[in-house]
Amino acid sequence: MSDRVTASAPPAAPGGTTPHIDAGDAGYRKDLKSRHINMIAIGGAIGTGLFLGAGGRMAQAGPSLFLAYAVCGVFAFFVVRALGELVLYRPSSGAFVSYAREFMGEKGAYTAGWLYFLNWSTTAVADITAAATYAHFWSMFSGVDQWVLALIALAIVLAANLISVKYFGEMEFWFAIVKVAALVVFLLVGVFLVVTSHDIGGHTPGLATITDNGGVFPRGVMPVLLLVQGVVFAYASVELCGVAAGETEHPEEIMPKAINSIMWRVGLFYVGSVVLLALLLPYTAYSGDQSPFVTVFDKLGVPGAAGVMNLVVLTAALSSLNSGLYSTGRILRSMSLSGSAPRFTGVMNKGGVPYGGILLTAGFGVLGVVLNYVMPDDAFELVINFASLGILGTWAMIMICSLLFWRRAGEGRVVRPGFRLPWAPYTQIVTLCFLASVLVLMWMDGGTGRTTVACVPLVAAALVGGWFLVRRRVRTASAAPRG
């Protein structure tokens, strides 16, 4: 089958504007069901940033951490709601890369796509590193080298992604079930402990846990501001449901429900969990070396709690890797057919899977295996900062596309769907300012954060250099007939 196939077009605007056609949308199977999309939306909003990262952040900022999760959650919702409006306007597996191509041209699509790839290729390394680290918790794996466990994790998730989108959907569905079930159990147990004032390792939970230990801001306001950058990373992949919309039937029915549910899930799972953690134990009881949920159950003396929670955080890492391979495969295919990504990333197998792009991302995962062999203690921190640049860049591109879409709608060139980002264009502008402020906070934090920001010119230079390498192929692809 030819790769350059004309995709189905959205309805034209009243002014007669020719609808945008993305050849990268052709060839996919609509095998993702409503339950898959809903759980993908949940899974994208719940990850290791909460299960593992909340412990260290609580120790640094105290109970005020819940404010950081709440604020970042609002902006994450704005991003996914903006993407949802674009999806309802024109569902595309190329997602924001396809929209950037329509509203910003090929340079915009090229920039959006490679920033997203920067995010997920580095996150894949972090995920397999995390999975290998968590597996070492159990004695049966303690004697296995970290790089071997990282390779096994990559191989398992890669195999599921290459078979068909249905296997990806099922794997992500059950990963999300595990994460949600763990959080629901913790919330129920936590509320019971607070209401009954049940003793936890010699401490009585309640509001006094906060007031008697320095209040909401025991270390001042600055620590929680500096932690915003890490909290933003915790929300990475909320945009995944927008990519998945291109492989589901009736996205106009499924997507609004899935996207709107993200807001209350963020409030319940993230903010609710952090508030409960602050009520159950003093913030000084938590640390970055242990999941805060494990800390609570350990203090309760619950046998096997550490093992169960370790399984949950391992699931969260594998879920993130699963999402990254899936989404980059679709994004790279859209870019390949426009000439801005290698040709092999545009090929699909008989199951409608763009395996070329998936294998490219997995290739970076293999480099991560090598990194785990060479420097197992530093592999995670080394790549996670570059991933944060990709996340900020991706979210910014989504909001810029949304802003340009809003402007075109005002000119009568496109029609906004009924499902809209509220308070446009102010929402887009405020979100872009927030993302810029995160970069400033990363610089102020010093250390690895400042080093990461200092790499922005290098990333920009790489993007510019890459564009000069592919621009001739982009022009050729753009001039080719789309039929």
C-alpha cells in the first residue's frame, strides 16, 4: 500500500476554505474503544511523578506541595482541553504535529514533532532505568545487572506495540487499572485513618500534623515554586489521548468525556493524595528514596505493603514507556510523509502499526540500556532534564496551534467545534506565560535545572541544523500529489 494516501477530510468552513488533509492519517485501524481512551486519559495523568516523586517533593516543600500539583494540574487541563478542541475539529494520529503543519507550516510541524521526540526518546531511557531499579527491589532480581533488566522491560513493551494498536490499548488499559486501584485503596485507607485518628507509628493523624509542623509552608514559599518544574513532568503524557483519537471510532463522542474527566481525576488523585499524605504524617517523615505511600503503610506495619507499592510504581514506569513508543510512532509517521523525518519511520505493518517510528524510539531506549551499563547510578537524572525541555516545548506548541486556530475561526476560515477551550485566547496566553516561567524557575533552581536551561540554545541549534538537512525533502513531499 502506498504511504502517500489521501486521508478523509473534515468539513469545509462556511467561507469555502479547502480543508487540510494529512496523508499520515491513512492506514490506521480504529481498534481503540471508549474504555481504552478513558484509561489512556487516566494513565496519562498518573505516573511515577506521583507514586515516587511526591515523597522527595513533600520533604522539600511540606504540605504546600498540594498547591503546586493543583496549579500545574489546571494548566495541564488547559493543554489537553486545547488539544481536544483541535481533535474535534479534525481527528488526526499526527495530533499537534498535524495541526502545527496546518496552522504554522512545515517548519512548525518539524519543530513540534522533534521536540516531542526529544521528550519521549529521553523519557524512554528514564522509564527503562526506573523499571530496572524497581525490579531490583525483589530478591529474585537483585543479582541481575541493571542493564539486563532495562533491556527486558524495553523488549516486552516494544513487542506489544509492534503487534497491533489493540495490544497497546489493552496493555495501557490494565496498567491504568493497577494505578487507579492503588490510589483508590490509599485514599480510602487514608480517609479512614484521619477520621478515626488511628495511630500511625506513634503519630496521630489530623490537621495538627500540619499546624504543629510549620504549617502549610514550613520551609517558605520559594521551595514549592522551585518544585513546579518537577511537578510539570509528573503530568507529562496527558496529551496522549489526543494522539490516540486518530485510531478510535466516533472521537466526537468519546474525547470530550475522557478529557473533561481529567480535571476531577487530577483533583482527586493528585491533590487529594498529597493532602492526605500531609495529614497522615509530618512532612519530615517522607523522603525521595521511598514512595510516600510505602512510607505510610510501613509506619502502619502492614506486611507486604512495600512490595505491592513497588509493583505499582513499576507498572507506572512501564505504562509511560508503552505510551511513549505508541505516540512517537504516530508522530514520526506524520512527519515522515511530509519529509521532515527519516523515510523508514513512515512505513506500517499489516496490523496498521507504524513500526519504523516505534523502532527509532526503541533504538534510543537501547542507547539507554548502554547508559545503564556504563553509569547505572546517574542514568535517570542525566536524561530526565532533557525530557522536561521536550515537555515544555510540546505543550507550548499545542497552545500556539490552539491560539492560531482561534484566530482563524475569528476570520471565518475554520469552524470551532462545540467542545472548546474556555476563555480563549486568554487561556492560551496565560498558559504560555506559565510555561516560560517554569524555565525561569529551572534556572533559579541551579544545579541540573540551570544546566538544562543552558542546553536550550543547543537544542535550538540542533533543530535549525536539522531543518537545513531536510528542507529539500520537505519541499519535494509537499509538492507531491496527495491522491
